[in-house]
Amino acid sequence: QVQLVESGGGLVQAGGSLRLSCVASGRAFDNYAMGWFRQAPGKKREFVVVISENSDNEYYTDSVKGRFTISRDNAKNTVYLQMNSLKPEDTAIYYCAATRKTTIIPGMYDYWGPGTQVTVSS
């Protein structure tokens, strides 16, 4: 089992920044690729970004490229999401998730955190 807990969400004005963190406990963190997903009210959960186990590969959804950056610190069992130039359409609950295979497909993720709310005001 892997337990995930996100933090760092909040309310920010458009153009501002937030850094989300996701701390993992349980089985070896560095055995898992880590992804961030988000779900806005009334919408389906969507992929945001994934980073491979050793940080060799990263994949971003087009809408956040150049604004969001994922990173991980395996010594701290933590993955981060730096979000810059935030837009109102980034408003959502953000979830981190762990998978054995670097993928953008939500169904292939084994473990999920409870989520953290990000609200961007215009």
C-alpha cells in the first residue's frame, strides 16, 4: 500500500503561483511514477502531468506546458507541482497518484491522494 497526501492548495489571483506537494508513505516511493490530475466542478478528472520513477521522463498536458513544472525528491518521498501564471480555468481539485508505469491514463494509477483545492480568481 502507498498512502498519498497532497498539500499546498489555496486561493490565488490570476497570474499568481502555487506549489503543491504530495508526500507518500508505505512502499518504496521510487518504484512508482507519480502523476498529477485535476477535476473541476462538473467535469471529468483530467491528466495534468506525470514524472517517471527516476525523473528521466515527464509528460504534460498541453494546457499547462510552460507554466507548470513537476519534480520529485525520492529521498523525501515527495513529488511537487510548481504552478505559475495560473489562470481561472486551472481551478480544480488537484490529485496526486502513483503508478507502476509512466502513463497519462487514470485507470492505470494504483493509489490516489484525497486531493487539494486550487482556486484561481480572475
